[in-house]
Amino acid sequence: MTLTTRVLATATVFLLAACAEDGPTVGQPSVGSSSDLSAFEGARAGQAEMGIQNLGYELIRTEGLTAFWFNRSTGACARITTSDGRYSDVTMLPPGDC
């Protein structure tokens, strides 16, 4: 193997490693999934609500500007607070909190 071939092979391996995406670890929900809504933080409330429903969540109750969403399929519970028309805080909670 020539020096040029070795350099190209090393560069290719390095570039491929740099392109690999860091996904969730085993047992950890992916963000913005039916198990974790934290990606919705900062989203416009009116537009994001349909996305949350499409992930299988239903609105369980509200307390002022705070809404509790529950996904019966996954058992995931989210507390979402709205401020100035956006989701200012999205916190995943234990199922019993919904």
C-alpha cells in the first residue's frame, strides 16, 4: 500500500466517523418522539399542538397556561407551559402525573 493510499484510507475513515449521527442510547427515547416532546420547546403553541396529537398524545388537563399531555400507547406524560404564544417549558413527567 502506497503512502497516498494509506492517507486517503485514513481520511475516508475519519470523514465517515465524523458523519455518524449520535442517536439515542438503548432504552432512551428520541427527542421529539412519542416518548419525549422536549423538541417542541420554543415552538408556536398553535402550530405544535397538531404535531403533539399526531404523536399520539391527548390533552388531559390544563392549569392556567400549563397543559398536561398523555400518550396512552407509550405511557409518556408531558407538562407544557405556554408563554407569549410559544411553548416556553416542556417537561417529561412520570405517567402518574398525568
